[in-house]
Amino acid sequence: VLKTMKRGKGSEQLKDLMQHMKNQENSFTRSTFIVGHPGETQEDFDELCEYLESYRFDRVNVFSYSDEDGTGAYDFENKVEQELIDERAEILGDIISKITQEKLEEEVGKTFEVVVDGESSEHEYLLSARKLSWAPDIDGEIYINDNELNEEIKFGVVYSAKVTELSGDKLIATIIKKV
């Protein structure tokens, strides 16, 4: 499927590159996958599911294939049925949700640098922050609910924060020092 989409030289080289990236200190891996590209077989889909479960990206998005006029795949004849595309997208979504939740649970008790973006839309007493490796509005937010500094927290400033708990899919943290 990668070759028909003109995405590199195949899955093995891509897997090697992804593993190299993941092995870097403080790595944060994010990717997007399309399900239901013309020619995608059950074997292809099963391999993708196995890869996602074993690699454990920090964040993943999944999209369902749809025809786009002017693309190479638009005229392909071996289209995947929409019902099967939807089913596969749901399966991947479940795998992604489970891994994302587990990755967030692993953060509880850890200390890392965050940037405070502003007040949280969740509650007036919470601030919205994110790890420096997280993209704004994409990778989620960390709620700051406490401050060990004897000063007001400023937006756009980098602080060291300790994660105290996980509430749903949100990390809750305390600012412990200015970086």
C-alpha cells in the first residue's frame, strides 16, 4: 500500500526510521494513517494494527480513505467498500485510544518541562499547559491546578511541572519551578 501511495521505499525502511526516532532521548512520536486505500487487503490492515500495538506511538490520527479528484488513487479499480473502511477506522481508533490512555497513565508521577498557554476552557481555576514536544491544539493539554512558586504563573513561560494524576484523558500537574 505504501508503494502505491508513493510513500517511500516500503514498510521495513519506514519501520527502521521510526524506531530510530523513538530511540532518541525525549522522543515524542506522532503519525497519521489512512485506512481503506484502494488495494488495502485484510493482511495489510492486520499488519498495520500489529505495528501500532507494538510501536506504541505517543499520538496517532486515523483517516478513512476517500476519493479525491486528481489523485493517483482516484482511478484505481480495487476500491475498499465504505462499510469495511468505517469498520477498520473504528478498530484502529480503539487501538489508538487504548495506547494513548496507557501512555498518559505512564506520565503520572513524572516531572517535565511545560509551557503554560493560558486559562483552561475547562474551569476558571485551571491553567492549560503542554509539554514542549506537544503541538498546540493537537496533542492535548495538561491542566495546572497548583503552584509551588511564590509568584504568579505567566502565560508563554516554560516551567517544570510534576504530574499528580490523570483525569480521563487529561494530565493534572503542579508547577514546581520556573525553567
